[in-house]
Amino acid sequence: MASRAPRVEYLAGFRCPLGGLAAGKPRVLCHGAEVFLSTGSELVYVYDQEGRLLTAVYKFPGQVWHLELLALRKALYVLCAQSGIYCLSLDQAGRSVSQDGGDGGDSQGTEDEQDGAPPSPVIPVDPGACVLPDATLCAFTILDDVLVTLAQGPTQWKVQLFERPSPGEDPRPGGQIGEVHLSSCTPTAGSPGEPAAPHFLPVLCCASPPSSRAPRSSRGFALEGALFGLLFGAGATLLESPAILCGLPDGQLCCVVLQTLVTSRSAPGDPKALVKILHHLEEPVVFIGALRTEPLAEDVEDEHSDCLVVLGHHGRTLAIKASWNEAGHLAPELREYRLPGPVLCAACGGHSRLYLSSPSDLCVVDLARGGSPWDPAQPDGALGGLPSLLCPTSLSVCSVVTLSVSSRTPEGGTELLALSAKGRLMTCSLDLHPETPCPTSVTSANTGQKIKELLSGIGTVSERVSSLKKAVDQRNKALMCLNEAMNVSCALLSSREGPRPISCAITTAWSCLQLQDVLTATCLLENSSSFSLDRGWALCVQVLSSSRALDLGSAGSAVTYTIPVDQLGPGGRREVTLPLGPGEDGALDLPVTVSCALFYHLREVVGGALAPTDPAQDAWPDECPPDVLPEQDGVCLPLSECTVDMLQGLRFPSLSVPPMQALGPLSPAGDPIHTFLGTCRGPGGQLAGPSSLRAKYLPPSVATIKVSAELLRAAFGDGHAGMSLGCATLQWLLAENAVGDIVRAQALSSVQGVAPDGTEVHLIVHELSRLAGERQADLGCPAHTLFSHLEP
């Protein structure tokens, strides 16, 4: 393999998100000295390698998923997510840049330019440049006269063919000339009316026969006749028709012969007969390419690939080659290998070498059969086999998210153009001659170059070590948090009877907020355990109000409050006060149920640890955490529940209570104007509110409840010994009210208070006796009195 480590040279740095660039979406293309680059955002950069400067930045309406460059026609085709395909004429774009002079809008430059040189202008792409609007497109490729697209339908993938215009004509494709449906696909969740982006983008390319008359794809490859015929059949070989290869996210490798798809419109038949499944990798296909593994004969000039290579996301690799079987017949040889994964990107270079990038390293493998010499005695020029084992060789470069073989390849070597996860564009020069002699004399130029290479290697290793150390620390911290959460969950679930290690007490009180009396609930979270509630824990309080008594058709409403609990150690307390009512209409719907629970957000704590070990691997951020951890997934531990009824909502201004309790009646809507007029009214002013009108013109409302005295004595037991049954009953009724302690201290059997709507309420408890079979009761009671008669 290579005799020494690659020489890495950084060209420029581009802006990237905080977590680094995601693989799968960035693209880099090179044509001569020009580099066309996309980082997966809506921007496409044009960089000049010779001048070391950014020449233009184009802004598209959506995220850029794919680039295709037609060098001869000087056109750049761009696929935007959920938008369609755009065509950008490089000649017109260059003239517009020189004429506009930077008036195109924002500025977006490289990191090097931002240090001193003026940034490049961002040129918005006109919506009229969209030549094929289709929100379902996921991939495309271009042949000489055909535009091939791959769209994601509700249940199936769909391949479509369009006529491509001739040079000088309108760049919009002509009519559709072919269509076929592939295998079924699993629809991804998205908002209604909008297709969701797939977790993995499909791979689409064209394989051409060795005939020079066959149309060639901009990014396809030509296969040898033997391999082409074995893969796609004798019909494709006779028609000299290219074949479309589709690598799907479910692992299928499908092919469709282009000419049969075109003629199927005039002679309809079974559409499934047009599609052939070559293999199934059982993991998402991320790369399809071709290599030349056998040496060329001396009289052969055109170099056609003799090996088809397919890579899966997790490192499974398929190599297909034409070989001779034991019977002496030509047959396809398929071999599967396992390479380091997950694979972020790959590229096929010369000399039978395949380059692939994982989060930790950039490797090169050689598919030439080692140790098996070329046997010219075999029929038709000796088609050899594939190696039984692939041994990757590390190039000591990590975090590469997109890769391309440069067209400026030096003699006897290979130059790779790569983009790292941190947005750095770099070139990797490889010397592939192991027999390259070492220089006998060391010059100052060689010494300086060697120092640069060593420093570059140190930088890449340091970057790799720091990213791996960060991932290890993050996972260790997540494991510690999970262990703590498991301990808290076990402590709460095992103490259902008796005092709980973590409790939440709920009390109610009246307070004044914005000139309006409001019934509030105070939740006191107390940690009596030996564990600490750190990041990820939250106190969830749900307030569920019942439907109004007079509106039987209305349903109760629920409001949930989520309060993060940060650093609540052993013995710590956290108090939260929430409003219960009244609402905007001035009405307070009782009863109200207040429920408290502890919620542990798994996504917040564990989501980052489940992500790939390197920012470069975060190619498909939906792939791991969102599928494993949906948005609301977590651990919910109920703590307490309290029902606030009318008795807890009563207020007693006549009793000695704290200032928060002695409040006036509720105003229906808390109108500041009514409040101001009420304060300006003289001592002899006449009340005109609803409560005063009701008290003046309506008769008093009386309710009597009779309960057996013996039943109450048995229920109270010894808890209320030494006091009358009337006092004990009143204390029991107002136990959850704020004046419960005052009623108990003063041994009251009757109290006068105010209901939530401002109505006066007189609560009296009498113990009656039976005389001559008749009940004795005092009926001389004030208005709005609630009786509780006790019957022995």
C-alpha cells in the first residue's frame, strides 16, 4: 500500500453548526481548479484552488442534498430538499457576480477570509431557476439527454425519466418519457401535507456499457462488457443501453435498464419485470462505485471498470466481478466484506483502491487480488477473482464527511478532496508507489515539508483524540445520571406505604394578583432521600378542572406545568405556587384536582450519549436518538394528588388569619375601573354588585345535611376526644382549609365566611336529639346558611 502517510493541506474553513457537519448531505465536486461545495445547508460555495479564494456563494431556497456538474455545458444542477431541482448556468452566474459587485445580499465567507479579506457576496438563486419542482425528490442523475430522478412516494420509491434539453434551449426538462415503481418504503413521520426528509438519502447512479455510442452519466461509470452483461442481461448489452442503479435505505440494490424503461410507455407490460433486485445488504446503502482491479493489456487504451462496489452504512461491503467458475463458464462473483463503520462517505480511486471514511479514520482498501498473479491462459484475457479478505490501511485523517477524487491527480499518486466535520476543506495527497526510494540527501526544503506533514498529522490525531475523549466523558456522565435516576425510581416505587423519600405537599390559599383575588396552590417538593435530583428531572403539576355544574355538556380542562428541578440535593426543598382560578370570565370551577409527579427526560440526558461518538457521524441525527427516544419519552413517578373542593375555597374574614386570607369578595372580571369606582364611593354608597343584588332581592338559600352521630363518633375515634361532636365535625370539614387550625384552637361549632363567588356562607353544626319521635332543630338561622344536623 502507500509507503508513507498522506500529506494533508488545509485550503479553507467554512461555517458549520455547533455539533459539526452531518454526513450524507454535504457534497464536494471538483473541475480543474474550481471546487463546488455544499455543507448540507442552503448555501453552495465555489472555491478556486489556485487562487486560494472563495469566488461565489449561492443561496438556494432549501437545504442542498445533491450536486451535479455538467462541465461541457457549464451548468450546475442542484437538488433542494422539499423543493426540486435547480439549474445554475455558471457563465451567467459569473457575469452576475462581476456586474453586481456584492449587492446580492448577505455576506458569507470562509474562516480565512473573515480574518481580513472582504467576504464573498451571497447570491440568492431566483425561484425561476427551478427546472423540476417536486417536493418528493430525493436523488437524481443526468445522462447526455436524459434526466433521471428518484422520488419517495407514500408507500413506494419511483424512478422517472425526463427529456433533457439540448444546449442553448430552455434548461427545463421536457416531457416525462418513463416511470417505474421500486420496492415499498416505510414513510417517515412529518407534518400533514409536507413529506418528511428520509433518514438516509438513496443512492442513484448510471452504469454504461463499454460502447462509446452509449450515453454517459455525469457521475456514472463504464463497466466491462462481461460484467455489464452478467448484471443487466444480454438485452441491455445488445441495445447498448445504460442501466440505472438504485441503492435504497432499506438495503436493496435495484437496477433498471434505461432503454426498456423508455420503450415501456409504447408497449406497456408488467412494471415489475423492468426492475431487477441485484442484492440486499440489510443496511442502508450509502455508496455505489466501480473499480479496475485487473491490469490493462498493452493494446487497450480505454480503461473500463471490472468490479462493482456497494457500501452499507454499518460497513458491510459488496463486490461484484465477472469470473470463471469451475465449469469454465463466465459467472458473476459476489463477495461480502466487513469494513470499519459506520461509513460516512466513500470514493473510488485509481489502482483498484477504495477510500472510505468512518468517524474515527479515513481508510483505503485494495480490491486487487493479492498473491494471485494474472493468468493469461484463462479464456478471454484472464478474468481473476476477488480477494478473500480486505485489510484497510489507515490514512490518519478523521472526521471526513464527504470525499472526492481530485481531477488534478499527480503522476503515480492520488489526490483526495475532503471536507471535515468542522467545515475544513483539505486535500490529501497519497503516494501509492511502495517502491518509491527515499531521498539520499536531506535539504532544507525537504525538512520543512516533513515538519509540515508531522504538524498536520499531530493536528488530526489531536482532533480525533479530543472528539473521542468528549464522547467517552459524555457517555460516562449519562450512565451516572441513569444510575441516579434508577435509584430514585426504586426508592419511590418501593415506599408506597409510609413516609416517602421524596414528597410533594399541596396547600391552597387566596392571594391578590393584578387587583383580582386568585385561589393558588402551593406545591412543596421535599427531598428526604440520600439522592440528588440533577439535570433531567422536572416537577410536573397537572391542574384538572371539572365541568361547570350548569353546563352539563362542557368538558373539564387540564393544564400541565413543567418546572425543571436543578440541583435539589438531600434535604433540599423547592416551592412552586400556581394559580387555580378564577379564569378570564371571573368564574372558579370547583372541584379542581392537582396532581404532582416527577418526570425524568431521557432525551435531555441520554440523547447526546446515544448519538455517534464523533460530530462527523451525526450524519443522520434522526437515525438514533429520535427513533430510540421520542420527544416525550421519559420516566414518570407520581408523588401526590389533591382535590380542591368548595370547602377549601371558602374564606373566613372574621377569623384571625394571615393577611393573605382576609380578602374581599371576588370581582367578576377584576376590572380596574370598577375597582377604582368602588374605592371612590362614599361611606353611604350603595353596593350594586351581583352579590349585593342577590342578598337584597333573593330569599336566603338553606341546605341541611343529616348524618348519624354514632357514625361520626365511630369515624373520628379518639382523635377528637374531649370536645363536642359539633366542634369535631366542623374541624373535620375544614381540615384542608387554611383556617383549620384556628377552628380547632377556638373550638368553634359555627363559622361565617365567603364563597369563591363572593356569596356569604354561614356554616353551623348542631347535635339534635329525638323527643317523642320528633327532631329538635333551631330553624332561626341567618341567610345563606348551611346546616349539618347530627342525629343520635
